[in-house]
Amino acid sequence: MVTPEQLKGWIAAGLNDDASLSVEGDGHHFEAVIVSTEFADKNRIQRHQHVYAILGDKMKAEVHALSMKTLTPEEYSAQQG
């Protein structure tokens, strides 16, 4: 069974070093908040596609459901505000 820490590591490995991640889940269903400058100039669908591409076949076999919030650092700061 996949742990939130494993999923976080897989996503982090495909993003630049400035990314900030939070992942919670029960081994089958996960929720992630992913903050990265890589999301600048990308719409929500493109951001999610980027994360799915990072995970590749893991989305078919090991991760059954992933809900994501994908934000730039500026968007994240505005939400915390």
C-alpha cells in the first residue's frame, strides 16, 4: 500500500527544488497541495497533467485517487492571506 510520504516523494522528485508539498491519504485515496513556480503560466488542467506525467504508471497501479490543489507560490500566499 502506498503511503502519503511515498507519494510526496514521487511528486517531489519530478518538480524543481522550490516546490512545497503536503500529501494526506489512506493508501488508496490521497489529497495533495502542491506549490511550485513550475505552475506559472499553466492553467489548472495543464498543472494536473504535469503531476500525472510525473507519476506516470503509478496512477494506474498504485494510486487509485488523487485530489490536488496546484498553486504558484503567489497564489498560495494569497489564499493564506
